Amino acid sequence: PHEPAPRFTVAMPDREADVALAVQHLVERGFRHLLFCARADGAGLGRAEHFLPACGALGVVGHLFPSVFTDGGRSPAWHAAQADLATVLQSLPKPLGVVAVSDLRARDVLQSCRLARIGVPEHVAVIGADNDEVLCELCDPPLS
């Protein structure tokens, strides 16, 4: 049987272009070490798979951190993931540019920087995705 045509148009983001743009933005600002933060459940792998090639194409060092778990701070797993991320952030060379798979992950990065006493934006720059304006404004410092 013939499949009916979809009734709605579906627009999907160009994840490769998103990541390339974020990496290029950080490289243009002088960052030579970059970190990509995905999610432990595998969400964001569509962007993560493009991160290291984008770093390599621009001659910078890319690092991956896949296990950021967000539940709003209500579980021991969230606190453990924040501590793990803080340790990774402390261990990487500064200045460090971070590309987060979403604005929620970017918020996690900011919180882990605070936990690790790493200055943002003095030592770490953070880029999120999705442009959740309310969440971005509520972050400290705000995400742009």
C-alpha cells in the first residue's frame, strides 16, 4: 500500500551546522580546548558526533563529557554527576570553551563551574542550544 503524505511539515535542526557554528564561535574567540557536554541517556548524540570533527577541522582539542544528568537537583545521581563534571572542568586546560547539548545542560555546566570555583566567563565560556529564553535569563551568569 501507498503511504499517505504527511499532513504537517517537519523541520529538523541541522545539528552538524549547529555544532560547527558553536565551535567556530569559540575558536574565533581564542579558545583552543573545547568540551562537549551531552546527556547520560544518549540524548544529544546527534550533535556530539559532529563535535570532534568540527574541532579537528579548526585545529583545536576537543573533549567529550557524556554523563550530565538533570532532574533539578532532586537525586543523588544528579549531585554525583555535577561533582563528576566539576572534576572534569577542573582538570581541563583553561581557558575552556564548552558546548552543551541544550540550555539545560549549559545550566548544569554553570552549576558545576560554581561548585569547582571556576570563573565564568573568565576561565570557561558556555554555549547552550535550543534558545530557551527564560532558562537562559535565570542562569547565573545568564546564557546568551
